[in-house]
Amino acid sequence: MPNHISSVYKKIKENIARVIVGKDDTVDMLLVSMLCGGHILLEDVPGTGKTMLIKSLAASVGCDFKRIQFTPDLLPSDITGVNFFNMKKSEFEFIPGPIFANIVLADEINRATPKTQSGLLECMEEAQATIDGKTYPLASPFMVIATQNPVESMGTFPLPEAQLDRFLMKGSMQYPTHEESVDILARFDKTSPLTTLESVVTAEEMKEAIAELPNIYICRELMGYISAIVEKTRDYPRVVLGVSPRGALSLMKAAKGYAAIAGRDFVLPDDIKRAAHPVLEHRMVLENALRIRKNAAAEIIDDILSGVTVPTEAVFEARD
């Protein structure tokens, strides 16, 4: 079981590496989110390769891919679709929107109005869209990858906590190192390698991997470890609102994902620690003074992880 998930992961990661230089942690976050059936928010300045990474993932998996450029005049129906009256047939026909794809890129999601942003809530949480009272199931697998620019504030609408909580993980690309910059220039010197990228995994193989992930074993002691970490966020000084039970479930899912891509069928404490930052940071509401300070949430999670006792027993006990 974990060998199949690990095999799918390695194929996709190696294919993405033909286009993207470095960024192993970000690629792992992206693939773990997809294996967990979750969504991811990438926050970084323009030009760091967010869209290129997402297009590389879509090209590596034999799935439908759609891109939505979020703007202030975008309407919810532009995302979900509309019922169009066909004059020839004298009846309404449903024209599906770009949300009806396997991988959906919501580019610069914070540029759309709250009304449009809320149009994604049902799609992300229930994998379905309701238009004019009728519910339509979305494709499977289904994943929303959103991007936003943390620098610009003019003409943007910050995502509310309820929307942020729908994202399994939040990460960033960050600037490349000097050596990586040279490799990027050499790789894109004559043409983009993305144009020749072919799929290495079918949609059916990805669905099988996603279906197998819940079977990764996690002992009760590690569930207690996750609960202790989450509970610490709720009474931590200068944290206005801590992580919800949904956040604890997300942390457990992501930890299983990291265990699976490592080729294991059981979760270790290190898997939970690795998942803690991308899963929990964006779920905490900090005091106003801390919100504008870079890495404040990361420092809080570091402090919590160092203060919670790591279980050392029963991790390798017999699986149920």
C-alpha cells in the first residue's frame, strides 16, 4: 500500500524536477495536499514560480486543469458556471465553470471580492457546486491551488478565517539560492521544459493513491500528541483564536501523507512535526501587532513543538 503511494509520489516529483529547480519542501507540500484530497494556498511575491509549479503538477498527472484569474469584477457564476437558455431547444442548459476540473488554479485569490471568494467554500469543502438550487458533483480527484501576493494590499480582500481553514496547507516558494538561479537561467535558456512535459501518472492511479492514504496507521498516543499541540495554540499568549478540531484532523491527514511519501505505512512524531507548520500557522489568529511581523506564527509553532512531550512508546505497536 505505501509502496504504491510512494511510487506515485516519486514519479510526479521527478517529472516536476525537470521544470522546477529545488523547492523540494514546497513540492512535497503540494503532493501531500493532493494525496490527502486537500487544497493548498501558496503565498509569495510574483515571479517566484508558483504558477509554473502548478502547471508542472497538472502536466504530470493525467487530469483536467483550469486556471481562474481572480479580479475584483469576477462573479461566483464565473467560477461555478451558469444555466444558459438555449433558444433552439427552448430550454436551459448548464454551462459548467472552470471549477469543474481536477486541478484548479485560483490565481491571486485575494483580488476577488468576499462574495466571489465564498463561492469556493462549498466546492472546496464538499467537492460539489450548487447552481440555481441544483447540486453538481465535482471531478475526482479535485484540488484547488490558490496563490496570493503578500506584499500588495491595494485592491485586495484578505481571506477570512473560515476560508483559510479550508486550505489543508499554506506554503511559499521563496527566492532561489544563487546556484538555483544559475540552474534556472540555464534550464530556460532556449525554451521552457514545461512545453515537453508529459503525464507520468493517470487520474485513476492518483485516485487509488488517495483512497489508500486513510489506511496509514497512527497510534492513539500520536493522536494525543496532535491534540496536545492543537490545544496549546488555544491558550498561547497573544493568540486570539487557536486551531479548531478541523485543524487537528488536517494535521493528522498531512502526517499520514508525509509518512506515505516516505514509504511507511505508519506515522512517526517527525511526520507530525514536519506537517505542523504548513497546516497550523494559517489557522491561528494572532494579535494585530503580531500579524504584521514576519515569521511570528512560525515562531509560535516552534515554541509549542519544543514544549510538548513527544511520545516514545507504542508508536510501533501492532496495527489494528
